[in-house]
Amino acid sequence: MKKKMMITCTVVLVTAAVILGFVLKNQVRENPDKNTVNVAIGQWGTTQNESQNYWNPDNHAVAKGMGGYYFIQTTDGISKIAFFDETTQEAVAVCAKPECTHSDNTCNAYLCDMKQTGSALYLTDTIYCYNGYLYLIQCEGGMGKLVRIHTDGSARETIADLFANTGVSSISLVFHENDVYAYDDTGHAGQEEEAEEVIKKISLTDGTEQTVFSYTGTGASIDRGRSFGDKLYFVIREYTKNKETKAVSSDYKGLFEYDFATGDTRKVIDADVCDYHADTENQTLFYFVQGTGLYAYDMTQGSNTLIYPAEDELIQCKMSYDGKNLYLFNNGAGRATETKTRTQRYCYVLDTKGNQIAKILCNGVVYFGDTDYLFEENGDNLEYMKKENLSDKSEWIQVN
């Protein structure tokens, strides 16, 4: 499974005088105080469980299906749709053709040959399962296209063009009712000029699209999109480079909320929020402020509590919540002030009070998982771990 390309190219220093422009359907309303929370996430709607919020949203390499999990398996450069059966604990190609070798386009599971330059490719760590279909992104002619595929691989349909893309796994999707909201989570990181970042709303019925959010900045991107209740949540990030020290830093500009019904967008936390998750049953928002730590905001009482302070090996993170525990993956980031600084990769497992249950050594990007499994990348291989009795000594198992 291809590791997501990390952007390390040069960006210019953003000075205090730079004005970041917002172009919205309605004006963004910002909180006046740092780390002030102004959010009220409703209970999940009837389709909310389909959104599978527990996955890593910007490395969405695994999707939950009936009886197991879909992912893209790459062997000797050949990429195909595979299914990890949770009963047998084995992976099979999503193709029922007898005596099929799963190695060319006669196979229902076949996606592409990564060795064939110039041919249409699929993003190999981006797959979604929503309302009985698989959704993947195909790159052809420099354009990323949304493709709907039957779960047995028998039929495919191109829905719409998304963003310019030449094979970098940077396009992320959030599904809600009969629409999908798409953004490019790499954005214009590394560029020296201001550029516009957008969220597109695309109909799953006819492919029509409209821009519902726009942000203009230097080295900016939109990240961590999730839907809860009747809202879409996301963060905005900017990269800057110190001309003297050459250090590249990643700065987050707050947590934003887009209302599906009204089209309004507002900032709900004005802090350096790198990721977040919601416990909608207990009306609690968990969010991690880069360099500070994990907060729990009780929406019923209006209280905001730091429940797990940042530490040397956890200064920023990607998060997941499975209805019981929180999972914080440090992504190997060593310091918030310099993105090139690396440390050992760990996934911290916490209860909702902030008590550490386990600190798990990781081999690559953690994709998180549902109530039963954790998944991670290890080169081209997918690995899993049963969530029962997690401990510091829990070991990853390669999917065969």
C-alpha cells in the first residue's frame, strides 16, 4: 500500500502583515478568544453510521464492509481491490471469476499496473464504502476522478472530476446523504504564492458540483474533514519556512464547521487544532492543540479540560474514536516548529478521561479502525491488530 507522499518542498515565510482571505457563501464568524469552543454537535442522523468517522480521514486506505474490510493491495506493481475477511483473517481479491489471475483488466478487482507510466492510475491509499458501493479515485490525464464501483467489482461508473492530480494521494472525501464533499488535503503546501483551497459538494446522483467553502492563503491546505450530525467539520493548515534557519513549520488555524442545511461556515475553535473527534452520545468534543495536548469539551456543561498534556513524542497527532477509546497517532513528528524533525511512531490509546491504556509501536501510517481492529501501513503491506486487550506489547499482524 503506497505511503502518502509527504510534501517537503520550499515555502516562503509568511509575515504578520499577510492578510488571509476567506471567500465563503456566507461570512465566517470567528471566536474572539483563543481556545474558546463554540460548538454543539447533534446526535447522529440515520445515515451517519455510513460515514465511518473512525478512519484516518486524510489517509483513508481501509473501508468497512459487510463481514470485513476493503483495501487496495499492491503486489509486484499490480494494484487491485482486496477484501480482508474478519472470519478467516485472510484477504481475497474482489473478483469471483473462475481461474482469474487478478493481474490484468479482465479481472473485476484489477485497478492498474503501477509500472505502466502514462496509464490511468488509482490512488492506492484512498477507498471508501458508502451506502452499498465502493468509491475510489482514478487519475487520468492529470485529473483525479471519483469512481463508483460495485462491492463485487462487477461494474464501475465515473461520477465527476475532482481536482488536478497525477497520482498523489491527497484527495479526501466526506459523504453525507446523497452528496460527497471533496477537498485536496495537500493543497498548495510548498508553493510561494497565495492560492485558493476549496471544498466541493458533488451530487452522487448526477455528478453536479458547487464550491461550498473557499480559503485563500500561502502554503495552505484543508485537512481532517468529518461529518457529525448535520455539520461538516475540518481544519485549515499552513506551512511556513524560516529563511534563516530553513526550518519548516506546520501551523493550524482552527476548527471550522459547515452547516449542510444552511451553507453557513464558521470557526468553532480558534486554536492550533491539528485533529479532533466527537463522542456524540455523551456530547463531548475531543481535540488536540499542537504543542499543548488533548482537550475534552463537554457540550452539555460548557466545560473545557486538558486531559492529556503534550509530551516529547506526542506534540501533534491524528485522532480516532471508536465509541470507547481514543487513538492518537503521533505520525512520527518530532517538533511542531520543524516538520522535518522525526521521532519514533506510536499510537497512544486513551480512555475518555485521558488515562493511557497503551502506547503501541507503529511501522508506518496508522489508518485506525472500528471497534474490532486497528490497521496500519507497513510498506506495501496492510497490518492489523485486534483491539481486545490492547497493551504496550501488542503486535501487528500482516494481512495475507
